[in-house]
Amino acid sequence: SLDAPDMAAARQAVETVVHGHMPFPALAVDRHWNVVLANGAITSLLAGVSEELLYPPLNALRLSLHPLGLSSRIVNLAEWRHHLLERLRRQVEETGDEVLSRLHAELAAYPAPKVAPHSTGADPLAIPLQLRDPSSGGILSFISTTTVFGTATDVTLSELVLECFYPADAATRNALMQGAKE
């Protein structure tokens, strides 16, 4: 566990990245996409999510795609859903993990938009998460990076993923910076 005394340096590094990423959203998840740590920007984006989804273990993918989660506010849900399910499918293929396989089946069974993911024939550089802001109603657009511990010898640490979301446009950057001042 990341809370173990011998994991203090790693825990501090994770906290530094996640909390230091404010005012932009960041979180740390385990190998099953359960949230280990999230910053205040993530918390504010979860406004309106059903309470039943907010009990541990909080699963980041379930929060994104569940009908009572963020899916109703994701503007590009078809594209984002396709991206997440493909990412999870590859993870299941690489690991053979039964928990991930069941998670994939669960997420794939959620209601999906009738519109197929948009394709121009060329792969986009990154699939943005376009999310309707619960407070302003405007659209927040994010791209994300993932970070892993490259020198981890501990299983818990080797399976931890930090995901940091960055504004994909000036309007999102301005909205989050303004929110941080309030």
C-alpha cells in the first residue's frame, strides 16, 4: 500500500505531482483504475455525479462512462468512450487481468451515443476530453499525460499511474485559472 511507512518518499512524490498540478485536474490510479489520490480540480469536476459512484473504491473509468457519472456532461462522449474502451481493451489483452476484463464488459454495456466516433482518416494527436463545466455550463477541453514510476521495484508503485489533465484551449485555461482565484 502507498500508505506503508517504507513508501513515504513515493507517496510524497505522488502527492507533489497531483496536488502541484492545481488548478488543473490530476489523479493517481491503481492498475484497476481505482482512484488512489485526486486533487481539488478533479473533485470540483465531479459535481452532480451520483453519490453511489463516489464510494470507495472510486473507479475513474466508471466515473467517466457511467450514465450517472460524467457521461451526460462529456460533449464528445462517442469519441471519448471509444478511446477509453480501446485503451482498456489493450490493457486486458496485455495483462489477462480478470478484474479489468469485467470492468471492460461493464463499461461497454453502458448506454452509448448512436453516433460513431468521428474519423478523418488520420489519427488525432490526442483525444481531448470535452466536458461541460458544472458551474458555468461552458465547455472545458483537456488533453492528458500519464506518468509511471520507471524505476519501481515495488508492485504497488509499479502499477500506479498518474494522469494529469492540461487545458486543450485558452478558454479552458482561463476558466480554471479564474476558478483558482475565487
